[in-house]
Amino acid sequence: MESLSDEVWDVVIAGTSIPQSLLALSLSRSGKKILHVDHHDYYGGEDAGLSLQDVENWILEVNGGHSNTFKDATLTKPPADAGKLAPSRSYTLSLNPQIIYAQSAILPTLVASRVHTQLEFLAVGSLWIHRAGILQKVPSTREDVFNDDTLSMKDKRGLMKFLRYVLQEEDDQGPNDPEDSQISFQEALTSKFKISESLQAPLQALALSPLPPSLTRFDTALARIRRHMRSLGYFGPGFGAVVAKYGGNSELAQVACRSGAVGGFTYLLGNRLEDLKIIKNTTAANITPDVNDEQQNMIEGILPDGTRIISRLVVGGRDDLPNSEGGPSSANSTSAWRSISIVTDPLRNLFPQTADNGPVPAVAIVFADAGATGAETAPIYLQVHSEDTGECPSGQCIIYASIADHSPSAKLRLEKSVTDFLATCGVGTSNVWSLSYAYSGADLSSQAGYTPSEMSAQVTSLAPRPLDIAFSDDVLTSVKDVWKLILGDDAHDDTFLRFEERENESEND
């Protein structure tokens, strides 16, 4: 790889997780000389979509202590002669499955950056609650509440009052009382809206908060439910969120990196930056000093085969930079248990048409174990992905389960929630393959961002993202901050991820 050593790179981007991939997309027409590396032989990083064989290799990496993000991966699978699993490449299993709300910032950004034509989005359908062996749909609109015969008039009035409050005009989005930002979601529902405890679980489901109501701030829950409500019907009747087909976040990452390649970036998979150090650009053998360049220092990186990489800036995630530079950069980090289950039944009853003339959804969200005891017990969410997502063969589905708690008891609860849910669906023996692992991220109070390395301000580590099953707009904020850092005076807010159509794009339309 002598040619790599012959170049002086403006930026080396380490890792192809969503933040790094979006950064590559944002720089794809900057004219910068950029090298984008990943120590995996696939795109996506912590957002990757893996085949069954990829998962087994990934487990060896994680349990070998080579990840700051993932820990304690275990795999349960049937004997080789079970015959229920399709070939390895028939599956694309997402390590970080997330839904994207219609009113999120990432969707118009994908349009403005001209990559939306390479993506196919599918509807996220009903929200469900699984409690005590019963599966019920969550009323998501005032019409749903009004038409729900299981609710008393008193309960309907309380829910309608709350939903009206959520849907206030833009000027009144903040809580009416200053104290509201200091009280919990549970306290607000009980004291302010007189909503009974049995009806608080559906509202918790609408918020998709990883924390229990007693630990979720009211203003945080309000903003999350408002996002859900205002997204409904934006792209079509009866749904308010989407996922990208063929792997969700991993597909977004691949499309973004593809734009980087079109922009002239050099991509190098299967290579890790093993060491970083500061060098003087006047002493590097292959650099001609630029008298107009005030920055006299460069960053030298070393690849596994000893190849030297010289760059002005290095940006990466905590699993992609050398350990001394890429460790966790958030003091408010937390861990969660996640699991992925392959189910040999399509569970089609979970995916009713969203509305008359609406689409058949490809994803359903289940708020599981809603009756768990303890005011501070973390909720469990199941994301059920149908065969239409392209993540599994026809006649099967994938269940992604998560709980924002890393205790041994939480792992047992997570496993039991999947088992009980499948039993309620009448397919108790259909879970034929299951992966569980711990995922470390930032808590909801943390802001996404980046942290300059202690070694040099020219090395930047992207902060961990919050544990969330919905794509956060904070990701774009952190990417934009790094984009400004790289471009300096050439960065203008109105040009961030906004591109004109390329000539060949218009010809292909």
C-alpha cells in the first residue's frame, strides 16, 4: 500500500458507523483528500447489518475485548440438522435497529444530499402493549381514544386532555409550568392529568423512552410524544415512522459511504488504525512544507501491515481509534441489554394495514413486560421486523429486543419477554436463533458531540450516542460540528448536506 503512504490526506475518517458515514457524505463534494478506513471488512460499524457468519466472527471480536461499545455477546442456535435457518447471507441482522420519525431532521437531509433515490423506506405500523398474556394496540390519536370501547369516559377525558396538551401550537411547546421540567412523567400523568396507573403504560409506549416513567422527565416525554403525534400521517395515513429496507441504519451508512467514493474518497476496509502520533510536517519525508500553512504538525497513523498514513486531521469513533484516543468520551454513559431473535413465523397479525388506503407496515413496536414491578424498572421494547424488510427470508421475522439496564436480572427479563410474547402469539417454539449482547451508549441527558483527543486537537473522537430505538437528530448536530471543524471558514450552514444534482443523476432519472 505504498500509494497510501505517498499521500498527505486532509482527513482520515476511522469507522463507518452512521456518524462517520454521514460525515463522509457531508464532505463528498468538498474537494478534500480523504481516506476512510474501517477495521471490519463490511460497512456500518456499530450500525452494521450482519449475516449469520458475520455474527459469529463479530462475537469473537467482542468477547476478545476489542470493543468499547459491545460486550458479553452470546449466541443460542439450533443443532446443524434443525433445517430451519436459511443460508447465512439470507439474513441482514442490525446491531443498532432504529426507526426514523417522519418529522426527524435526517429525512429531508437525505433528500437535500441527493441520496434518497438510493434508499427504499418502509412504514413502521402499530404500537402494541404485551401484558399478562394479552396483546393490545396502543391508541395513538384522539380518534383512537374516542373509539376505544375498553376505556371509561373518565379515562377518555384524561387521555384527551393529555393529547390536546401534547398537540399545542408551536409557540406553546414548552411545559406551561416551570416545575414541569423538574417532575417525572409518572408524577405529571398522575397529578396534572389524573390518568390512572393502568393507562400510563400506553403513553410510555408513545414516548419510546428507555427509562421508566418515574425516571423520565416530563418535558422529555412530552417532546418525544409530540414527535410521534406530529409525525403521524406525514407520509401516508396511519403511520408516522419509517425504516430503510435491507438493514436500516446499515443501509444508510452504505449509501452515504458510496457517495464518498463517488466524490473521490479512498476506502480501505479490514484495516485498523493501530497507532497515532504527532509529527512535524517539515520532517516527514514525503511532505513538501507549505509556507502558507500555519499548521506545522501532522498526524501519523500506522496500519496493521506497517503502512504509514499522514493526515492533517483524524476523526473516528470510540471503537475505531487506538484505545488511548477512542475510549468512551461521555461521563454519562450507560449500558443496555439487547437481543436479536430469528423467528420461523411471519407473525403477520402484527402488521395490519395502517389505515384505509395506507401501506402494510414492515415494522411493529411492542412495549413488553409493561406490568413489571418496581417504580424504577426499565421498560422492554421489541421491534418486530417482517420479511418485507429484506432482513430475513420469506415466512420468517426478526425480533430486536432491548432494555436500558445491564444487570443479570435485566437480561433474564429480556429473554423472558421474547419467550412470553411468542407464546401469546401462539408460536412459542419458533425462536430458532438468538443473539444477546450488552451495548454501551450515552444516557438521554447527554448531548451527542465530539471530543478532541488529549494528544492533539487534530484527533477527534465522536461521542457515544444515546440508547434509543428512534434515530436522534443530535447525530446530525455532532456531524455538523465536525464538518465545520474540518472546513473552517469554508463551512456555511446553508450548504451542510445540501448538494446540487449531478449530471449523471439527472440522466438516470
